Amino acid sequence: MTPEQFREAGHDLIDWIADYRAGIGDGPVLAAVEPGQVASSFAPSPPSESVTMTSVLDELNDVIVPGITQVQHPMHYGWFPSNASLSSVLGDMASSGLGSLGISWESSPALTEVEQVVCDWMRQLCGLSERWSGTIHDTASTACFVALLSARERASDHAQVSGGLRDPDRPLTVYCTAQAHSSVRKAALLAGYGADNLRVVDVDPQTYAMKSDDLAAMIESDLAAGAKPACIVATVGTTGTTAIDPLAAVAAIARQHDCWLHVDAAMAGSAMLLPEQRHLFDGIEEADSLCWNPHKWMGTILDTSLYYVADPEHLIRVMSTNPSYLQSAADGKVVQYRDWGIPLGRRFRSLKLLFHLRLDGIESIRARLRRDLDNAQWLAAEIEANPEWDLVAPVPFQTVCTIHRPLGADGMPLNGEELDTHNRAWVERLNRTGNAYLTTTVVEGRWIVRVSIGVESTEREHVEALWALMQTTADETALSVRPE
Amino acid sequence: MTPEQFREAGHDLIDWIADYRAGIGDGPVLAAVEPGQVASSFAPSPPSESVTMTSVLDELNDVIVPGITQVQHPMHYGWFPSNASLSSVLGDMASSGLGSLGISWESSPALTEVEQVVCDWMRQLCGLSERWSGTIHDTASTACFVALLSARERASDHAQVSGGLRDPDRPLTVYCTAQAHSSVRKAALLAGYGADNLRVVDVDPQTYAMKSDDLAAMIESDLAAGAKPACIVATVGTTGTTAIDPLAAVAAIARQHDCWLHVDAAMAGSAMLLPEQRHLFDGIEEADSLCWNPHKWMGTILDTSLYYVADPEHLIRVMSTNPSYLQSAADGKVVQYRDWGIPLGRRFRSLKLLFHLRLDGIESIRARLRRDLDNAQWLAAEIEANPEWDLVAPVPFQTVCTIHRPLGADGMPLNGEELDTHNRAWVERLNRTGNAYLTTTVVEGRWIVRVSIGVESTEREHVEALWALMQTTADETALSVRPE
């Protein structure tokens, strides 16, 4: 495709995207397709002929869009806000258009240095101290994996450059709560610690936050048994209920035992942009690594996961390679981001953040985050005022966790498995309408409903509409199983 | 940013990209900036105000573009072709515009199923059998890491779900040549095998390909010493010289010892699109996993790394997580790509491949690859016909490896360290002009010059111009150190 053909097709695509985003609220939230339905729209054999842009846009309209659960829809309250702000989409487009290659500083000095600049700007905007050096990973899962690899190598005195993980008498142990993200367990297993050495620390039954005294006791017990505590993963804003592990207390324990502390603030990290929320992160300055995702609530399009470390030299020692075909005169004077993560080659991802900050401005981003916090407090108050609904977790951020507890056939409020079944049923019913989307999850053995507020286009009116839908749908579902 | 603001800014950006790409050959290839120069163009503190799109485009022109080594430039012959075809840029734009979230099939059925469809199309276009199931990773480094994790778990009977890597008496060993990509060593170390257990197999001194008899002998020796051979990484198209390890012979050895075989064809895999080149990949059907990057020579923009496995159930067992907040009615009926790699969340990356195939068409891509092969053969013939130049490796693909060997002060051809110094000097001199860009590398202790042909815009005239520049620059460099 020539630049002139690109110009013509590109203008068509820009209009298509603008129309798509403008009309997203008019369609259903949930993709209404059956497994295999999208795939069956394509020929089983690869195409042999080229087609026009018009034909490709038709395919987007007819096949792709109906097959997407619309996370940019103002009535999307599932999982977490996965905002893709249009200003950051422009940054992503610029990155693609430039077609720059990040394999070394020399291959694209701007790609490297803008990433340094922007990571440092974000550090300052979050009120983090100068001790942190940052980079951009694809996701928090990868960042967590890198943290656990770093912890493994610190605890084993860099066994990777000798015999690897081979001391059966002194296993390395990892600590988190059952509310930690699934990527922690995945990272611990992939990093070779072994599931037997992953400790699940108890949580407070009201707040779902890590009990630091339980952590301390577990570590003492592991030490007594000859293990070496290597890493604690603390979460600010857990996936299930946005619980906040007590960082300061956990950090003191980590320091006492020379244990790596990784802070996973993937979703809630955006709140550090608000000075009035930073007290929720007290203790974070004592950690060894931290991660948060601008591609969630803040809204710099996926994949933009910030990873900060206190000791970049250690990170580089664990992750570095220095092949001769990438050596250049600039070595030693510049940052080589290939030594800060797993992939060698990288895209110009920092442009997404640069464009987002330049075009939207930090104050408009902050205003939006505050709007979402207000909306969450409003919904939480409505739920608390309604005797048929329970608020089942604190609401420090933008997620409201609730269950509907109607009267059962015996005239008593539902409980146990019946309660789980009812709540999953009304959420499923609501989601199927396409009018809104919510997620359920298990917390301490109970199914709960998560209302994750924070899509860029979600205003108070949308949250009010959701609350009305929740009540009518839950009531209808209860009636359909309750005797007349 | 509203959709209407995006529409206006987006049209400006499309024109900017089209102009940039149309004019890329008019500027220098190498970024002419000093370390820190780009960073110093930005304020040390984050911006507090938003700015206009015009101002952002000025920043692209004034700061970013001069700081990029232009890998899309027709005179770029460094590292490897890192093509970013404009048709695939459109696919990337569509992905960004959609803002779709891949964390489960349900979050975006189309994202999952188009990836399945396109990976299968690519499999067919490469002439690979139906035994392969594919996914898209960011880079071949990550794919190699996933392969080594898979091999580790097969060899240890899934030690990750029990005690992890803890048997000091039976270390797991990994095999590759010194010509294998640096990511193999990195992956082996990160996966916990330990550098002591990474074996470097000898290469043939003419072809730089793995000597399979040396591999067999090493494995026998390791077995005798009580080790467990876990993984062999064979390369088709090594980074240095595009050498081809003998897959069929290596696969037979792997099978004999139940050793995982991963084939790294990151750069050269594009050649599988050409039926006449497939014989170079004979034996690949016996491997356990293989990776190649459409984001290199084929030109589907970074990050598009295809990873195929013969046993997806094993991959899923090693990589899976199934948190409750992602469970849905579709589980068991659909592919969950989060269980095929490290990150949980993924972009709609398959659109890059879909748009590339749809808009350019496979036959135009194949024609371009054949053009590059022809250009490489032309340059190789020129070099062979010139007594002052040596062709230092076979040319099976698009990379030509050479050295200039002028007469020294004693009237004899340069040798040893003087020869290395001379070749690095003239390449450095040529690169600094900005007129073309080449990379040097060490192969078996000698510095050589790599001419990696294959940028989308590189025609025969550009290769002819390069050859002329190589000769004059090398001669001038030789003269400047040779007595009159």
C-alpha cells in the first residue's frame, strides 16, 4: 500500500472510528454471538485476492463489531474500566505510522528517551519519590512475573547464572492473599517457585485486606522450617473488591526479612493521580517494585502498564542480554529498555501516554476520576439505604460490591447457595438484555456482584439508569422463583 | 476527547503519516542525536495544560522524527527488515479505535476468534500441517520463553504445581548454538534452568549451522552425567548470518530423547510463504513449537509474533489461570488465549494481519519477498566477483554477509584484528553519513558486515546504490590508514 492509498483509506477509517465511538451507546453492551459464530463468518482458507477498504469496513461493521463486548459503552460496569481514550488512540496511531523499532537506544533514541520522560512524568503526577525508575510493560501480569523473577534472583544470589533453582532444602517462598490477582499465582508457578511454596495469607473478613500479623506468623513459621521468604505481593485495589493491603505494615515485615515487596495497583493506581487519595497508598515508598495500568481507569489505551523499580541495576542484571549485533558506541551512556523486561523489540508505546497527557491534559483526567469516585459513593449510599440490598465491601475507589437479598419461599431472606444462585441469575439476565453489563465473582466463598464504574463516557445518569435496572431485574428474577 | 474532536485530529494525523512515509527516503537513515538530546527537549516536570493537535504534530516533526533511526527507509539494511506495511497500520488503527479488551472469550469473542482464523490462515499460507495451533505473542523472545517454560514443565512432570525446580541431582539441560538469538539464553536463565545447564552446540565453520552429531554427543554425555535433556532450540535463519540448523536431524535426536524441540524462525519464517523456499524448513513438522514474526520481513507491523504448538493442551496446562471473575457460560466451548501466554489482557492484534492480507493480498507480499531474495543474490554475486570483498556466509534468504579485505601497509591483505577494525570503521563511517545503515556482528570470533535486505521500499536501484557506497566508503577508509 502506497502512502497515497493509505491517505485515502486512512481518512475513511478515521470517520469510521469517530462514528463507531459516537454511536457506541446505541447498541448492546454484551456481544450476542455464540461460540464459533464469528469464526464461521470467515472462509476456512486464506484469501488469495486483495479487496478494497470499503469491503474491509463492511467486515468490521457486519462481523467484528457485533462480536465485541463493548467495554467503551457507558453502561459497561464489568471487570474494570478498560478505557481507550481517543487522545491515546491518536498516540497509538502515531506509533504505528512511524513504524519505529525499539531494540536498542540506537535503533530509536526517541522511543527510548520519550519512555524515560513519560514514565518520570507519571511518577511525579502520582506523587512518587525520585527513588523510582520506570518502564512500560504490556500488562500487570507481565510486570508481576518480572517482579517475581527479580525477587527469585535476589533471594538465590543470582542462581540463574549458575545452577538455576536447585536447592531442595531451602525453598523460596512467596506470599499474597486469596484476593490477589490470578497473575500472582501464575507468575510464582512460571518463575519456578512451585505451588507448594506459595503462601496464602488470611484477609480481614470485613475489608478483605491482608492481615499483616498473619503474614508475619507465616514467615516466622517458614523460616523455622528452613525456607527462605523471597517475595510478598501486596495489592492496592484487589480485583474482586478493590481491597487495600496494609502496605506500611507489610513493608516493615518485608524489610525485616529482606523479602522483596511488589505492589500490584493495576486498577487502582490511577487514584494516585489524585492527591486526596494518596493516603491509601501509604507505605508504597518502601516497596521494591510497583505496577499500575494507565490502560485501565486512567484510560491510556492498552497495552500501557507502568512498572517502577527502586533498583534498576538489579533489574538489568536479571533481565539483560547484550548481543554483539546490538552493540554500539552509545552503550553505557543510555538506557537499553530491552534489559528491563522480557521482549527484545518494543513499540513506541510511550506516545500513547504522551498524546493522552498533551491532548486531554491531566486536570481533565483527574476530573473524570473524581466524577467516578462520586458516582461510586452515590451508588453505595443508594444500596445502603435499601433494605433488600447489601453493600458487601468498603468502597475506597470506583467499584461497588453488592448482593441482592430478597425474601425466599419461607419468608426469610435468601442465604447460602440460594443467595449465590439468585445473584448470579439476575446478573446473567441483565447482561443478556445488552442494556448493561456487570460481573460476578467469588469472595471468601460467596458470589458477589461487582459494579465497576469508570468508563470514560459513564455519567451519573448512566449509573442511575443502572441502579434502576439492577432493582427491576433482581426483583423480576426473585419473583420468577418465589411463590405467588 | 470527543469523537468529533478525534475526527478532526485524526484526519490531520493521517495526512501527517502519509506525508511522513512518502518522504522518508529524503532524510537520513540514522538518528543523528546524542544520548539525552531527545529527553532534554521535554520539560522535566509533567505538563499541566492541554495543547492542540497542531502543537503535538510539531513535536513529532521537531523532536521525535529526528530522534528515530528510520527502519522504513529504503536504504536501511541494519538488523533485520522491520516492515510496518501501511495496510497493517490501518489494522492497528482499527484495533485501537475499537478499544476492545481481550481478557476472555466473552470480553471480545471477535478478538479471540479472528485470532484463531488468522493464525490458521497463516499456517496454511506457510504450508504447515493441521497439527499446529497458533496464537500471537508480542515478540519471538516471549515465544521462546514460553517454549522453554513448556519444555521445563514437561521434563519435570509439572513441578510448578508442586515443589518447583528443586532436583539438584538431575538438572534439566537446554541446547542451542552460539548463533542462536540472545533471547534463548535469556529465556533459559529466566525459566530457572541455570546458565550451567545451557549447552552451546558447535556449528559448521562454513554454514554456521548446528552440527547435529555434536548435539547428539552432548546429550549422551549429559545423560551419562545424570542430567535430563529438556529442550533444544533450533534456528532457521540465525540473526548473524541466517544460518539454517538441520531440523530433520535435530528433530530425530529430540524425539529419541523426548526432548522439546522449539524452532526459532523469527526473521526467516516469512520465507515459508514461498513454496519454493519451504525445503529449507524440512523437519519443522517434527517440532513441538515454532515461532516466526510477520512483523519482520513480511511486514505486519510490530508486535505480531506467531507462535504455534503441536499440543495446545500442554501449553494451557502450563500457562492457565481461571479466576472466578472471568468465568462464564462459554468456558469449555471456546479458546481462552489468556491461557496461551504470559499476559492476561490482550489487544486485537489479529486485525493487523487481517488488514494486511485483505488490503495488500498475499500475492503482492510474496512478490516482494521474491524481489528481496533476488536482490540478495545480485549483491552476493557482485561481492563474489570482486577480489577485495569476501562473501562470508551462504545466502539462503535476504541477508548478505561480507567483509572488505583491502591490502595493508605490508602489501598483504588485512587480517585478524586489523581486518575487524577496518570493517567496523568503514561501516561506522557509512552509517554516520545517514545515506545508508548497516550492522556489524561477531560470528565465531570475527567481526562481519551484515547487509539485511528487505525493507518494503527497497528496490534494486537502492541495493545498487548501497553497493556503490560500500565500495567507495570502504576504499576511502582503507586509504585513510594506508601509506601513500
